[in-house]
Amino acid sequence: MSEDEYKRYIRYIIRAMLRGIVLFLLSISLIIVQNKQSILLQLFSAKGSLKIALPALVFLFSASYLWYYTCLGAKIMRRKLQIYIGYTRAIILVSTMAMVLQYF
């Protein structure tokens, strides 16, 4: 891989991570504003609706999306960027577990 292709690939991964972070934060804010318990179970109940469960589904998708691109970025990026990717992965893991325990 040439240096130019390498830089383009790094930019692609960073942009993908930024999009994932925006989705992740927006879904967290929607879940917190709704303040509902057992969100995913409400999707399958008679009173539940997709409007209540959609932020939870987006949250789970964006967490897995971010995890995938941080794994991909950790393989190819330089040492300094790998440290920031490690911090991002730690934040994703901790906030996902906190949200699951609180709202799911």
C-alpha cells in the first residue's frame, strides 16, 4: 500500500468513526429523553411501538459500527492514533454497558 493510499484509508476510517460517534450520541440522548425501561421488550409487547424502540436499535447498531471501525483502525494506524482508538473503545464499552443496565 502506497503512502497516499494509506493516508486515504486512515481518513476514511476516521470519518466512519466520527459518523458512528454522532449516531451513538444522538441515540443515547433520545433514550435518555424518553426515560423508558425495558425498551427492547416494549417493541414486542402490545402497547409498544417502533417509536420507542428505534433509538435503542440505532444505539446498538452504532455501538457495533463503532466497534468494527475501531478494530479496523487499530490494525492499521500508527501508535499515537491507536491510543485514541483505545480510549474510544473504552468509552463505547462503558457507556454501552451503563445504558444496557439502566434502560434495557
